[in-house]
Amino acid sequence: MTPELITENLLTPIWRGIPADYKSKYRQNIWQQFEDNIRSAAYTSRLATWFDTICRRLDVQIRPEHAAQIAQLFNARLDRAILRALREETTLLVLMVRVANEERKAEQNQASMF
């Protein structure tokens, strides 16, 4: 399981599902909270348990358009590999989410200018 697939199919949908008011309330340290929660929740043997924990901690509401991506990861039965990456490569994975998020915002801003 590559970091790109984990970022694109799991972490980005989770980030996008964190309510805007939560992100605003914790804007000073939201990215650190995101990283810390990903890492600490990954100390389990089941991806579903990790997912439930992270969603509860960050009040995540997965958008319907992301449900299929997440289900694909669950069905791949790669829990060990994904959880290991979530523990050992957390900083890289969160940085990838952050960069993708900034790129998405820039594209939206450019589109709204025209």
C-alpha cells in the first residue's frame, strides 16, 4: 500500500469530513491534532477500529462521495500494512494531505476568479 493511496483514499476523505467549525476552533494546532490522532489511533490490529476511533475523536462525517474509496481500502484486507504506515509514516502522510488540500484550495480560488 503506497503512501499516495493511503493519503488519497483514506486520510483526505477524513480531513475533508472534519467539520469546518472544529477546524476553525483549533486552527492553531489542527494539523498537529490530526497527525497525533492518526498515529495514536493506529495502535490497533484492525483498520475498522482505527477508522472508528479517528472519526469519533475528530467528529468526522464522511461525505457520501468518499464512502466507496474508504470501503475499497477496508475490502483490500491490508490492515497491517496500512496501520503500520499510519504509525510509522504519519508525518509524511499528513504533509501529503496538507499539500493536496492547499492545491485544491488554490484551484478553487483560481476557478472563482474567472
